[in-house]
Amino acid sequence: KKISKKFDSQVTIIQNKTNRGFAGGVNDGINYALDKGAEFVALFNNDARDDNKWLAELLAPMLEDEHIGITAGKLLHWDGKKIDSTGDFYSSWLLAFPRGRDELAADKYLEPEYIFGATGGASLYRTSMLRQIGLFDEDFFAYYEDVDISFRAQLSGWKAYYNPKALAYHRIGATSSKMPGFDAYHTVKNVPLIWIKNLPLGLWWPRVPKFYITYILMLASISRKGNFGSVVRGTMVLWLLIPKKLLERRKIMGLKQVTSQYLVSIFYPDLPPDRHKLRKLRANVMFWKQA
């Protein structure tokens, strides 16, 4: 797309010859910023828009606290009536979710606070943190790569912060909706990779067994919606990636600066709020009641 002449001298376009997904695309931009010596780098989706104070409000907490490596704002639906995300959260059931998704925007999540992580669609990152923990994992391609980098940041002692004054608006699914099966394939592949890479071994029980119960149910649900092929392909690629991720895990754990108890304290303590069918099923299954 053409850039307005007003901003032409301030914009550098990096054109990739192949589609490297969200993770690969933003990594190119981040590497450019690192080469230029930037202290911070902002990510902003092509299907989003901001208000005129969005970036300043994301930056403000980082200038006050050097331990904050990631900041998130209040990301709303395009019309501003409902919430898209007020930060990424990670459940003790090893499922990630955007807090507040589809809730009415008025009078909710009004206080600034520490959170688990930020959605990559509209967020700010400290480059000294990225130099330490690495950039986005390009094997994720798209979906949950922001949760993965937030997890790595938390493990290394960095904090994520939510500032509700940083407002932006997102047209959800504007890109992925044009590619049938795209989100199903990457969801199947990426959801387990998060904990395979980042969850300390001492926290695997009883969380991993519970995860696999929900994961199998998730695969069945996705398959029933006509995405069986995506489930098969995603599962195959997942298993091919596991050896590589276990090697990466060794490096990640080598950078670990926090206790497992701290991680448990920042996990959402239950199933994600929007998992209504799983909650209903759990209420009727004795194993889950005991777990």
C-alpha cells in the first residue's frame, strides 16, 4: 500500500519474498529496530487502529519500572462496544485466553495492573528483554506466539503490565477468515508447544494430564466443524517439532529466574472463562472434581 507523503520519510517498508507468518514478519521489523538501537518496539496489526495516545500510554509504565518488559492496552472490537483483549492470560489447565474477550467494554478492567502477557496485535516490548530471551518463535507462524514470548519473559524475571488508557481497536479475523482451516491448523499445533517449551517439569502434574483431556475434546470439536484435515496436519507437524522444542526448552530453563510457585501465582486458577462446555462437563465428571 502507498504511504502518505506526509510520513514517507519516516516509514521503512520491509518486503519479504515469502510468507513467514506473523512471527516471521514481526521478527524482521524487530531485528531492524534492534539494528537501529531502539529501546522499545511496538507491534500493531494490519487490521487494527489506535487512538492518538495509545503508544504514549504503553510507554509510560516502562519508563517508570525497568522490570516491565511488555505492556498491553485495552484492545476493543472495531466498533468499540466490546472487548477483544485486556491482556493474555494463561490458565492452570495450560490454556491461554485473551481476558475480557466479547465482554461489554463499558466500566470493565479500568485499573492498571500486572498481567501474564500481551496480545501481539497491539503491544509494546522492551528491546533489552528481547535481546535476552529471543524474538518470536517462527515455528508458531501465527497464533499463540505472543503467549509463548510472554511465558519466556516471565520465566526470565520480566513483568508484563496492563494500562487501560492505551486504547486500540481490532477487526477480529479480518486476515485469517480468508483462509479456511488456517486458525484450526495453527491452534492444534501451537497450543501444546507453549507448555512443552516453557512449563517447569515440577508443574507438569497434574496439569499436563488435565490439559490432554481438554485438548482431545478440542480436537474433536474442531474436526466436527469440518477441519479434520487441519487437525491431522497440525498434529503431524506438532510431533515433528517436539524434539526441536525440547532442545530450545533447555536454553529457556537456563534463563529461568523465578520460582515455580511464582508461576503458579500468575496462572489463571481455573479453566478459561469462555470454556462453558468444558466447565459443564467437569461438573459431572468425578475425576475432574478430584483434580
